[in-house]
Amino acid sequence: MNERVLIVDDEPNIIELVSLYLKNEGYEVLFAENGEEALDLFFANPPDILILDIMLPDIDGLEILRKIRKESQVPVIMLTAKESEVDKVVGLELGADDYLTKPFSPRELAARVRAVLRRSRAFEQNTCDVIETPGLRIDPMRRTVEIKGAKKGKKSVNLTATEFDLLYFFASNPGIVLTRERLLERVWGYDWACDTRTVDVYVRHLREKIGDDAQNPRFIETVRGVGYRFKWGENA
């Protein structure tokens, strides 16, 4: 069965262009031009991936994402005409898996759809081992994370799907300097030149959630001019 893509955008020309391109790639395509219609379609015909514009005439895309995340972890790629860092950060915080700013090429969007779906399938079939450091426990089967400290005990951390995948990849490669390009390739599935700032945004929010100080990191260390390195955590 072909994988189903739901496109939500209030610009008919974008829907037409993206739909044509994705259908040629072999996907089943549904589309909606407003938030109410999008939510109805989403729950009546659950897609394998959602392409969601932020600026909609009734319910904005961020509110739609909030509602969907209460019920589903389906992969979501956000679209926006804005380059606002705030919009991007809010979308990622709410659980978006990727982010694309208009104008974009349908070829790039299709490549991102393939990458996100490939990563989603891979982690659904994940049989990797639990990773446990002195200050951190990551369970890939249950997709749970616990921070451990000598003074504060254990604390569960709620991560988005991409944040979890990023942390697991870091922890699977302790002591190894990972470039932003390498992280984009292995975590996001990108094999072309892409905006590496995406990695920095995710790392910043991942650090906040696991209580990691960028200036004095327990887990994720910045290697200036190169990328990041995972340290074997210490109790705190």
C-alpha cells in the first residue's frame, strides 16, 4: 500500500504542485486548505506523514500540531512563509520533525518526506540496546529518557521524536566528534547540503530538556567550528 501524505496549505497552487510531485513519487495524497478540514481528514484517514503550513485562515498550523500531538506521533513537516526563529522553535518544541521555509522546491520537499518516513520506519523497527551512562538512561524500545543525579534522583524527560533520535545517536557514539552535516545525514536522513542551523536549534532545546549547560556540559559538548561530542555523563 502506498504511503499516505496529507498536505495542509491555503495556497491552491502549492497544493497542486506538491501533490503532483508526490503522486509521481508513488505517494497517496490528501489535501486540505484550512485547519478544520485538516483535522477532520487527519483523524478520518490517518496519514503516514503530514505536511502542515503554519499560516492558515482559521486555525493556525501550530494549534493543529498541538491537537494532533495529543493523539498521534505521526511525522510532521512544517511549512511557513516566515523566517522567524520564534515560529521555528515553537514548531520544533511542539513536536515537528522538520521545517521548510517558503519558497521551496518540490524536489527538496519530496526528499525530506522520504527522509522523515525512512527514519520513522527505522525507529519503529528499532531493536537497539538500552544506553545507560552514570547520569542518563535511554531506552529505544520504550523511547524513554531518564536523567539521574546523586542529589535529585531520577527524572523522566519528555522528548519529541527527533530530539530522542538525536540524543540516542549522540549517546551511541560517545567521545566521537560529530559534524552538523553528519548529524543531518544520520538523524534526519539528509544526503544533500542543508541548513545546518537546524541541528543547532535541536541541540539547544535538547540541552534545555536534559538540564545540560552548554558552558559546562554533562552530556553534549560543543566542539567549536566542527560540531558536537557526547561525554559520558556524570552524576550531579
